[in-house]
Amino acid sequence: MIWLWRDTGDPEVSPHILATFWYVLPSLPMFLLMPFLLRSGYGFWTTLAVSCALTIVLYLLMVLAFSKFGSACEAQQESAPVQNSMPALSLI
């Protein structure tokens, strides 16, 4: 976020920050499930596979919910039009 703010100085980075929040949420249960399964005697690879499967399911549910109900990012963008003044960021 610091890099994005430094490069743009644009307060319109807020949708990016909010989207990051929504993409982190479905991955958090994995960090609760993995220690539980490991302590319960499951092997590491089984634990990792089950935890990844849970994360994928939660991401899909999030995408479905956003497609049906919309997201806070979309509502924010509709209420305040965003000018395309942000320069393209190149990683190469």
C-alpha cells in the first residue's frame, strides 16, 4: 500500500485496499483449521489439502455472494466516479 500510495498519491487507492480486505477474509479459516487437524493426528499433506480445499470453497462462495449481492467496492465506485488517472504499474 505504501508503494501504491507513493507512486500515485491518489486517494482512490481505497477500493484496492478494501478489495484486499475481502480477499484475505476467506483465507483466514485455513490458519485455524491447519493447527487443529495437525494436532488431531492428520498428516501434513492431508491437512494442507483439506485447508486449501476449504479456502477454495470459501473464495467461490465469496465470488458468488458478490455476484449476487454486489460488493462494497462496487457501491463505493458507483457513488463516486473514479477518474483513470492512476499510472500503470509495471513489475518488469
